Amino acid sequence: MKKIYLTLFILLSIVFSSNSWASEYPTNDVCFKCHKKEQFLKGKSIHQPVKNKRCDKCHRPHASKYKKLLLVPEQETCTTCHKKLESKILNSKFAHDPALKNHCIRCHNPHSSKYNFLLNSSVQATCKTCHKKILTKKYQFVHKPYKDGNCLKCHNPHYSNDPRLLKKNPNQTCFSCHKKDNKLLKAHNGKTPKGECLLCHNPHGSNNKALLRPIKHKPFAAKNCKACHAQNAPKDEELCLQCHKDNLKTFQYTHNHLLGGYTQNTCLVCHNPHVAETKDLLVASPEHLCSSCHTTVYKQKREMLYFHPKRKFCLECHKAHGSNHPAMLRADGNKVCSRCHETQGKFSHPVGEKVLDPRNKQPMTCITCHEPMGTNYKYQLKMSGEAALCLECHKNY
């Protein structure tokens, strides 16, 4: 019995002593015998583990199955400490793609930096690596934060409840700098603006004064406010149809956007009656506009491994106003897909009017088996292609 206790005591002593050694061994002092200190401690921002001489917080001192001798895969390294931030990113409506996929080092240096927040370069240069088209556009009139390259004045680089990753809702963002005073009232014909500032103003810049967006609705351009704001004017989409009668037929389908249950003028959900960036007078880019309502679809893309590479161009496959096809597709599931995938359906699984899905007796199309909005299976299959998907119909196998 004494021998057992003695053996146990020795083992515990070894464990505790080895733990103590392990916690003290891989400090910066040891690491910097080979790794140049200047390389990791340059700049005014130093990552806390580096500052605390704790390289072992992220790296193993001897061997690892991950690159750079990391304790865990690179994409999991940051979230081992930054769990609160990870939770906010995952639970937000919209997340910045690098943040969502844990590609932290696209923007941040894991050791030290001469820039705030351990950024690899200045805020503007960091954002420009991906958003080059937006940040190199030239305007006659430029918003000061945009001119100064201060993207973080308005945007949250990780997550937001707004598809544009704004820190606050649009008007709160604007009025954090701009005052609600007589100057504002005068610019809006003596009335307090009720809508969203960004519907009419470009927050980056414009070739028009007051950063007004370039394309003007004809009544607005003619300063004919009464054309739409007359006292007896209709309050619903009938107002718009007084001039745009031909557009009514584009909604007269089984599936359409007039059936959304809106209490306001449905047209104004997507279109701006004053000014916009496009000739369609859309209130935002198609991707941002669609995702503002179809948040579950946007979330599906975020959480799935595979999705259609052209998914951000919604109107390539969907009709904006109405269609007789499910999901307001431009045509049936075969014709829409075969515009790009020309050979599909000719040599693979039979599809078409004569091939019925035994589960619902509907014609088989590409989207019977594929889900372009996002899945966890290769080729955007709805279920595993190994067996599960096929057995949905071919049960005898």
C-alpha cells in the first residue's frame, strides 16, 4: 500500500513540475534567442500575449500539426481568447466575411503593429485591399470621413444589424455629427426629414452638392413635389402606378412582391421616389436590398460550406417584381441553370416535364437536388450525394 502511495506521489510531483516547467519555458526570452525581437515588438500596438512574454498562448515550443507551430488551426487561434467578439459576430444579422470566417490576420497582425487595433496597415489601406472599387472612386464633393480614410467612423469592421455594417442605424450614424437645426430644415423645404438620410445622400461622395445621389426621379428633378405629395394622392402603390402603368403587368404572376403584406406603398420598399445611384432608383445595391428582407437566406450563406459563386447577383436568376416560378425565378429550375451550365440535364440525371419527383409529383429540375443558396454538401446538393439524397426517391435501393 505504501508503495502505491509513494508511486502516486512521485507521478503527481512529475506532473506538477512538468506543468510548471511548461508554463515557464516558452516565454519570449527563450523564443527571442532565435527569433528577432524587433520583428515581433515593433510599433505602438503590441498583442497582449507577446507583451506578457507568453508565446505559448498561441504556439507550441517543440512540434505541432498546424502551421507556425500553433496550438490550434489558424482560424481558431484568435477565438480561443476573443470569445465575446466571436459570439457577437455569430449572433448578428450581418457579419463581415473575414470576421465570420475567422480570417483575422487578413486585417490584423498577431504580434505587433504601428497602427491601432494591430492592423496590418492604415484603416483605409486595410479596407482598400478588398473594397478597392469603392475606396478609389473620385467625387467632386467628398464626405470628410471618406476623405480622411476613416472608415471606422461609420462602419463596424466585424458585425452589424445593417447590411452595410454601420455602427448604428443610418440616421443615428448621420446625426452623431450633423445637427438637427434650422439649416437642415431649410435644406428640406422647412420640413423635418422622416426617411433614411442615406436614401438620398451618398455617405462617401457625390458630384452633386449636399452629396445627393446622381439619378433623379423626374418629378423631383422638376421640383414638382405635388405630383406625388398632393393632399388627395393615393398612399399605396396606386400612387406610382398613375405614371408607371406598364409596370403593373410585371407583378401579375403567381409569385410577386405585391403579396408581401406591407402596410405602406410597396414600391417604396425597394425604390426611392427622389434620387438614387441607379436608373431603377433602387434604395440600395441589389445584394444589400434583398438581404435586408431575406435575412434567413443571407444567414444560410453565412453558415453553409458551399453556395453558388454568383449568389450576390440576385437578379440574374430571380425576377424583381413577379414570376410564375417558385422563388420568383426567371424560368423553371432547368432553364435558369442551363444558361450557364449548358450540358447539365443532357447526360446526367433525367430532368424535365416527363420526369416527376415521386414525393410531390412535380417535374424534376436542377433545384430538386441542388440548393444554390447554400448547403454543407459539395455541388450545393441538398443532402449527401453518397446515398441519402438518392434514397429520397430510389427507396428500393
